[in-house]
Amino acid sequence: MPILEMAAKFGVYAVMGVILIFALGVVTLRNLFHCALCLAAALIGIASIYVVLQAEYLAGVQILLYVGAVVTLVIFAIMLTEHLAGKTVRQNNSQSPLAIMALLGFMALIGTVIVKTPWPVTPAALASKVSVMGLGKALMGAYVFPFEVISILLIAVLVGTVIIAKKDTPERS
Amino acid sequence: MIVLPLSHILIFSLLLFAIGLYGALVRRNIIGILISIELMLNAANVNLIAFSKYTSLAPETGQIFAFFVIALAAAAAAVGLAIVLALYRIRKTVYTDEVNLLKW
């Protein structure tokens, strides 16, 4: 069914465009709360791109961890520091034209590399399917050491975050 | 399965990365910079998944690295926002150009 396939491809490109529009909203909107909402929308769109690339479990993790946890954390931080973000406060520094020029050069360079490189797309890789069981086996087999390192890092981050963010005790201040 | 050309996905993630980098360069608010960094990490994740889908013969590898990136991004967001809150409590500001005590 070529017409159905073409419609599906068009849909994927439309999702990519919407993600880029939301990403532009993240970096240009003045109200930081709107930025966080745009970030949540962009992350959900990226999760749908993962589904297109047949990484369904990763899409679930993305929605749970990013949209569920990180965006909530960001919104908490925005709420706790909110009354600074008034309408008259400048949100960008004065280096915007310079940054745009440098980024255009960067994008031209990397885009040329992407288009010119003959990527070794193999039919064997395209046909392969990743199951959650395979992921678990790889995580407990070949990648067990990075897995343990990540768990130690997460405990360190938990303790460090509490210590940094808690109020100072009276005898110290 | 929908098969897009690999270069289109790479171009998409390049644009996403560039937008995130723009935000990280021009934002004054530290929370805005952290949000932009999350965008850049997501662009890298899209690349990892695309390469593992299109070119790798061990397709779990890219997904597992993407898991690690997500875990590290969550850790970075938690520590960064804790630092922002501590800074706000001490200096009453979240703008990068007003935090210049160590700057010449």
C-alpha cells in the first residue's frame, strides 16, 4: 500500500516539524512556565519518534522519566523562584546575533557531513527487532558494570541534592 | 514499519541540538539554560536510537546508552535545580550575569 506508507511518512515529518516548533518555543518564550510546558510537548513528540524507530520501551521510559519527573522538577523550581520572572525582565543576553551566526555555520558544517557521508545502512540491522527481554539481558550481561556505576551515581545525586537544597542550620549561618 | 532515510533523522536531531545550543547560549535564566540542555541531550538520544536502528548489528547497544543518557540527564537536572534553589536563597537571583563574584 504505497499511499498509506506515504501518508505515514508525511505524518512522521509533521511530528518532527511540530517538535522543532515546540523546541523553538522552549528557547524563545518569555514566560518560563510556558517554556516548561513546551518542553513537555517536545519530549512527548520525541517519544513518538522513538516509537517510529521501534524503541517502544525507551518511549515509555522517556515519558515516565522526562515528562513525569524532570519537567515536574523544573516546574517546581520555576514556581519557587517565580516572582523574579516579571514581564519587564530581559530573558536573553545580548549575544543572540552572534550565537545565531555561529550556529548557522555549525549547522552548515554538520549538515554537509551528514549528507555527504555514505552511512552503512544494512538490511540486517533494519530487520532486527529489540525486545525488552533482550534489553534486560544486555543490561545484566555486557553492560552490568555501567549499570552499577549509574546506580551508585543516582544514590550520590540523591544525597547531594538533599544536602545542597536543604536550609542551613542556624549555628552554621 | 516506516523507513525514513537515515540522513533525515540526523538532520532533524541536528536542528534540535542547534536550537538547544542557542537556548543555552543566549538565556539569562539558569533554569532556562537547564531546559535547553535537556533539549540537547534529547537530540543526542534520537541520534543514538537512529544509529542503533539503521546501522548496528547489536541493536540493544544504542538503546542502553540512551537509558544511561536519560538517567544522567535526570541526575543533572536534580543537582542543577538544587544549586539554583540554593543560589536563589543566598543571592536572591537566578540570572547568570548577576552572579559574577568570581568573574574578573
